[in-house]
Amino acid sequence: MARHIDILEHPQTAIEVAAATLAEGLPIGLPTETVYGLAADATNPAAITRIYETKGRPRFNPLICHMSDLAMAERYAIFDPISRKLAEAFWPGPLTLVLPLRPDSGIHPLATAGLDTVGIRVPQGFAGDLIRAFDRPLAAPSANTSGKISATSADHVDDDLGERITLILDAGASVVGVESTIVKVEDGEMRLLRPGGLAASEIERVAGKALKRKKKASAAIEAPGMMASHYAPGAAVRLDATEVSENETLIRFGKPDIVGSENAIAVLDLSASGDLSEAAANLFDFMKRADATGAATIAFSHIPDEGLGEAINDRLRRAAAPRE
Ligand code: AMP
Ligand code: MG
């Protein structure tokens, strides 16, 4: 069973116990503003191997390396002017930059799946403080079994991985609720590798240029590990529902008119007021709750594709994708 430490009640103990656990090469459940991470020392191959094994994650799927600040990130990666500008504007925050790795950076190739680039993010709050104290980058994917719904609370982490890890830090529900936006700058062009908790329009505003998006048809494998089926609940998932049947649970956004709602197993409101940030924060928890209703299918009403809706719809398309 994993030990839980509440970081608000016991911040100092949390840092000390977490740093000692990481130094042993063990992964920990770590709250960040996006989702809960399964974090381990990015310079220690045994520690990184434990991340892949704990999650059942394919090793060709690189991990995001978390840093305490831009100065630390510059020790590991080479920044072009646009990436630096984005880092200065949005770090700490839900933005991951894919950057050329410095030779002999010390980040183990297992963390980057052998690529000559590294995905770097500076998380807000406690996670950043822990990295500063530990003084090494933390590789951290979401703290859930690979392919399943991401964890946005310490209880989600415990339910899924509690038997396989020794420590879970608890900071309550993740504020943003979806993973980071991933951007790669190449030849002065910005490419959106994954929509996420920072709206694309914000990035474009700061950079003063457009983000290039991948074509929908090739959405599955643009970046290593961007599998088509992901975020999969036990139930099937159906999008843009306008009607619902009695063996389905309905998840609504705004106040849509859905035929047959009164017969659904349950009806959950991601955001009754139509607030996309609120919907993102609720998304994964509501998918788990809908799954727990025993519905054969979870039906989602339409969610607009603007702002954080782009990240929400990306996750939902993959939750609805055919499963292998
Ligand atoms: P997650 O699956 O949420 O842990 O996010 C990690 C994702 O970041 C991976 O699935 C990759 O798509 C992306 N990523 C991480 N590092 C790199 C990299 N060096 N190059 C391209 N994509 C990367
Ligand atoms: Mg994940």
C-alpha cells in the first residue's frame, strides 16, 4: 500500500520523504496543476524503467521531463528564440516544449525513448518546489495504467497504482485537469504536437504567429506514442450525442437539448454554464464516474473546439477510438 502525504498539511515532510524516495530510484505519485504524475529521477535508468513497468507503458513513448525553472531547463536542452519566449511567458504552467537535447545532458535515453530531443515542462507549485529541492529533472507521465483515463486526484492514483508504488502526495483535485499542450519549434515554425491545458490561441498571441496543426487523418502517430486509442474507460464512448438511450450515461456540456435524457442511467454536467476550463477540470473524474454507473456506453453532448475545447475533444476522440 502506498503512503499518502497531504502536501498542504505537511509540505516539508512531503518534500523530504519524496526526495528520499526519488533518490532510491522509486517513482512517486506527484500532483501537478495538469494531472497527477508518476514521477522518477530522469537521470536514473532503473527509476525510469520502473515508470514504464508500473504503467505498462510502451518504451517507444517518450516521457516529459519536469524542471524547476527555465534556468534548469537550459542546462538540459537548447532553446531557440521562440521556445524561450514561450517558456518565459508560460512557465511555470501547462506547456511542454520539445527541444534539442544537450549532448551529455545526463537525462537518460530511456526517458526520451532514444530521441535527440526532449519534452520539457516546468510545473506550477509543489512539484516545482520538489524538483528544486531534488535538483534533478523528474520524468513523469500521468499516474495511471497506460491507455486508461488520466489521474486527477490522489484517490485516482491509489485506485489504479496504489499496490505498485510506495508514496502518493496529495494536493486535492488537479486544477487544470488535462495534460499539457505540447509544442515543437522547427525552422522557426511552431507545431502543435498535442493540444492541452494551455489554449493554442494564447500561444499564438505571445509568439505572434500561427501554430501548425497536424492533419486530422494522421492524428494518431504524429509524435511517438500518440496512440489513437487512449484515455479509454471500460464503457464505449460516443461523441456529439443528440439523443441518449436507457443503457447509456450522458455527460453534458452547457444546456443541450438531448432526446431521452430522462431515461439515461445517469446525467453528469461537465459545466452547466458552458465554461471550458471547468469542463477540462472535471473531464477525467467524470469519465471515471460515468464508467462506475455500469453504462455500456458513455454519450457526450457536443463540446465546441475552441480554447480548451480543443484539448477536451482530442481526449474524447481518443477515448472513442477503436481499441486493440
Ligand atoms: P504523456 O503521455 O502525457 O506522458 O506525454 C508524453 C508525450 O509527450 C508523449 O506521448 C509524446 O507524444 C510527447 N513527447 C515527449 N517527449 C517528446 C519528444 N522528445 N519528441 C516528441 N514528442 C515528445
Ligand atoms: Mg497519460
